[in-house]
Amino acid sequence: MHSGKQDNWLSLREDIPACTNSVYLNSAGASPTHSATHHVMVAHLQLERELGGYQAAIKAMPAIEAFYTNIGTLINAQPHEISYCENATRAWQMAFYALNLTKGDRVITHISEYSSNLIAMQHRAERDGIIIDMAPSLTDGTIDTANLEQLITPRTKVIAITHIAMHLGMVNPVNNIGEIANRHNLIFMLDACQSLGQRVINVENIGCHILTATGRKFLRGPRGTGLLYVNASILPTLQPAFIDNLSATWQADGSFCLSQTNTRFESWERNISGMLGLAKAVEILNQIGPHGAQARVSELASYAVTSLTGSRFTTFESTCESTDKTPRETASDKLSGIITLKLEHTVNPFDIAQQLEQQGVHLSVIKRQQAFPYFRFRHVEQEGIIRIGLHYFNTHADIDFLNTQLQAIAPNT
């Protein structure tokens, strides 16, 4: 989008029924799909009804192949390095449990890591004897890359980092982390669940070997879809935790051979309609332009952080004063479309979210169990944090309406 940008964003908004009579601020949970994405999915379901699933899949083969090429274009990867998965967590698990880690091997992660990922790491620590090291944090909650290298030992094998945490909109410096990982010949595993679709991601520039993401958040794809990128250079070293007759093939002597492409992480049975929907969603994003989407989201986030202040609430992002001395691309690189509200300890975030919902404002509350390490780091007393998820189709008016409702609600809560 190079001309009439504001009109273009508004035209995209007009395509979203959820924005007609409400203020939709939950893209960090699940974004509304584009009408073209919806039509592709419904059309394939109709084809399955008319022809049956097998015949419908054969007819859809060109569109299925577009899944791999579209995502490859988006993240600057080869199509054969992309796998379809049913969600981001399963994509992450498929890669993590395929890593050849033995007793005493070390994995570096951070408190911003997604809870399901941390649980899987702890599982392998208890089962396989690996050691989990937590990277140091800056005062803003992001990774202290200046001191990260001090954790690396001869037994360190992997750095596993979440690009943008689900519970705080600050952006981890993944390019710097990628440089460190590659300098020490470590596998860099990046969870891009909350970033792909609102940030420009180039796996070659970042230097990550593994990347995972969901379809339903900022990509604006359907639920129950996800993707996995594995760089071809490390594929031969990864042994999936389980396989089927797509990920492996029988040999004449009765042995099997793992796929030499990323189908080794896929299952033969899949939701074709969802896969086609995600392919279309990524196609639309490629047409919009990831750079334009990122600039739009960053501007909205900056406006929200500036606007959302009051006598009884502010944003965690506005209180994040960083001591980071590591150069970044721009100062705005640390802000994303995820904004979280810092409330007085007497204010119940669940009550506020419920009242906002009654006023037509859709957002989320992150529970303590979902981000326990971060709650402890930030000394959050409440059992939840209100999360706002801004996307390119949002407007200043959406943020202003939220602000007005918060000002009306908070004094009475």
C-alpha cells in the first residue's frame, strides 16, 4: 500500500463484521478473518460435500501448494522448509521434541517464553536430564542480550525465545539473539506466534533455524491452523517424536526413511479447508505488505501507550524504561500491537473486562497461570492482566472509545 494508506486501512476494516458494531481489540487472541479467506474455506467445504474429501483435496492441490509458497514468500524461506501444523503449540512441540538433546545439554530461554513451551522444556528436563537456563532481563522485561552470552557453555545447544510475549507487547531483539546463536553454532528456535502478521519477519536476516506461528492471530487465518519453519541445514539432525506414512516411507527391506523435506513434521490427515484459509490469509498479507502492516500497528501502539493513562491505570509498556545499550533498528521496534494495562491492586481486571464487553469492547485477560514467571518478575498482585491486541484495521477512534470506557469504569470498580 503506497498511496491513500489511510483509505486502504479503512477499506480493510469495512470488510470485518466485528468492527461494525463493536470495538475489536483482541487480535492477540484471534483476529477476524478476511472475507476472501472465509469464502475460500466455505467453498472447499462445499466441494467436500459434493465430491468427498479425497477428490476435493485433489482438485485443491494447486491451492494447497500455495500454502508453502505464500508462507515462504512472507518469511523469506523455501517452500520445502515449511510444514503445516494444526496449531502453533503443536508446531513448536514437533520441533522441540525432535531436537537431539541428552542429559546435561543446556537450553537457554527467558521469562517471556510462552507457558506451554516452558512446560515442554521442564518435561524434557525431568525426562531427559537437560538443563534450562533463564536469560537475564532488562528492566523493560525483554532479553538482556549484552549478558546473554555469559550463559553459554560447551553443553549449550539451543536458544529458544518468544519474539513477542503474549502478556507484554515489548519486542525481544531477535536479530541480536540470532547473531549470538550463530556465532556459537547454536540452534535458534523462535516462537513467532504473536509477531508473524504484525512484524516483518525474515528468517535469513534473523538467523533463526526454527520458527513457529499460529494462523488465528495477526495472520488473520482460521483457528486450528499453524506453521513450522525448519531451515534445511538442520533438518537431517531432527528426529520427530512421532511419524506417519507422510513423514516417512517404507523401504524394501522393511525399514523406513524420514522425509527429506519438512513433510517429516506433517501428518497425512489435516484440515484442508483450514490450510487453504491460512494460505489465502498469508496471500492477502503479502499483498498488503508486511512493512506497511508493521508501521501501521506500531503507530497505533504508540498512540495507545500515550493515550491510555489515568488515575487508576496505565500501561505496562509506558512504564518500561530500558537500560538496553544494544543497538536496534529503530526506537519503535520495542513496541508491538500488544498493550497491557497496569491496574491498582484493588481493581479487578476480570470485572473490568466484563464491563467493557458489555459496552462492545472485545479484549482479553491474561491469567497468572498463563504467564507466571512474568507476573512474579513484575510483582503483579492481581490474578490477571488486561491485554489489548491492536491490528492494522484498528483506528485511533477505537483506542479513544476504550479510553473513555475505562475512565468511566475504573473509578467505580
